[in-house]
Amino acid sequence: MNPNTLKVFSDEQLEAELKARAELRNKPPTPLPTIRWDQVSDYIKVGVYEVSLGRGEPKDFEHYLFELVMEAVYGREFWVWWNRNAT
């Protein structure tokens, strides 16, 4: 792109555009129309079963549960937004 192309815009216009882009990029994703709790439910049941056998809480149980819940509500593409905005 020709650098002179941007000269037709005022500083205020350019700043407004950058602000609008940042707001759009940071906007939270939309939840899925239908939340799929089946994987969350299955994971919890397996965890409870492991504990009932005396094996203790499965390794990183809460972390994986968090991931499954977020994907159930927002879908797998949620992590692109999360990783870009949660840091």
C-alpha cells in the first residue's frame, strides 16, 4: 500500500479506526446456540468414578474441566480469542 494513502485521513479518524478495531478484537465471543454439556458430564462422571476407586482426583481435573466447559459454551475456536485477550 502506498504510504500517502493514509494522509487523506485525519489523526482523529485514524485513532477512531484503531479504537474500533481494538474493541471488535476484544469483544467476547458469542455463546453457541445450543450448549453441549455431554462431554462435561462424561468427564465429571469419570472423575467421580476415579475418586470412588480410591485413586484420588484425576491429574489436572479442574483445568480440563474448565476447558471442556468453555468449549461447551463457546466452541473450540474460543481459545483463539482467549489466548489473544487473556494475557
